[in-house]
Amino acid sequence: MWQTEVYLSRKRDKIADLLENKFTRLPDLAYARAESIGYSIFALACDDDKSPIVRGRVEEIIIGILLNNYKYQYIVEECAFEQDLPQDKALASALVFYNREYERKKLAEILHRSKTYNLDGIFDFRMEGLQFDWSELSMMSIELLSYNPKKKDVYQIVAYLGKGNRIRCKNAYLATKPALRLVDGASGLNIDDVHIFDDPSDDIVATLIYNRVEQVSVERSEVTPSLVEKLVGIVKVKFL
């Protein structure tokens, strides 16, 4: 039987909840969650014959957590990136996803050599080089925003930062019930949401940016003007 543990600081309980939600949906994985004084601990296990696939999926989940949630918190907290306007949040999302394929590859190499996964230890001591790059790019963006650029100019930077990322979905449909979610227009399958903000509508925008969606279809009667305003800055909106 393949077994391992995942650790993360109790200061990141919201991220631990997100991680548990992802483990719950992972086929062939058994897990248990425990809390210590300083850490949330996940004990994971699966049958040996399933372990290559399951371990790969577990590590992809961890990569997403570190490069989405940890990276976002670093940009906002360590770099003091303020997000007063929708375009500011879109820019923060673009910074999170910038250079994703390179960062994913680097982190995959680190995780593949790990027997257990201390997420805070990996982030603090194995990802210092990446953090230096994030700081430089964030500071450049903060300086730009200090000049109060026009909204369209910020969205142009968002588009520029995303050009190097892989197109995962060209057309999507925004469903609103029972909750906001994006559906791939080609496959009809739900698109995995990015969860980094407190407002679900901001997560929808982040998911669109991450997947480089070109057009989203929406039911005009089911979306608020504020959500439409967020969407039109980063994607072509088709009203149904």
C-alpha cells in the first residue's frame, strides 16, 4: 500500500479545506485529516497498483494549491498588492498564472523527489527562486497601478501576461445555478474552478484568465451588471 502525509500550517485553514475537498473527489484515494497545534495533517493511502496514477494526481493537486493559493497570498501579503477595483483583481490573477508551465515543471520535479509533502516547507525553502521572480513582477505592476492607468490599459496588461500560457478552453458557458460555474463549450464538462478569492465572481474571472477562454456565453437575465463588468474586461461576452 502506498502511504504519505501532507502538512500545512493552521494559518492556512481555508486552503486546507480546499485541499480536503479536492482529495474527497479523487478516485481510489483514502485519506484522513487531523489537526495538531501548528499543522493540518492529511494521511493519504491507496493500493499499490493504483499508486502511480493516484500519486500523480495528488501531486498535481498540490501544485495547484502552491501555485494558485500560496502564490496569491504571497503576492497580496508579502508584496502588498492592493485590489480595490475589478481590474486590479484580474491583474492579480494574471500574475498568479504568469509563467505557469515553467513553474509547474519546476515544482513537479521537487514533489517527485518527496516522500511526504510539507507545503509550507516546500514553499518557504524550495521555491525561493520563484518567489524572487514574483516579487519583481508584482512590484512592477504595483508601480504601474500607482499611476492610475485607465481600466482598458490594465486589462491589456492582463492579456499580455497570459499570452505565454496554454489555451485550455476557447469557448465556455457561464452557469449560475445552483452556483456560478463554467462549462466547456466543446466538451460540455465543468471547468475546474480556481479558488483564490472570497467572491465567487472573482474566481470565475480568474478561471477564465487561467484557461485563456476567448468567449463566454451567459444568460442576460441571470447575471448582475457588476459581474458583466468584470467579464467584458477579459473575454468576449455573448448574451443568450
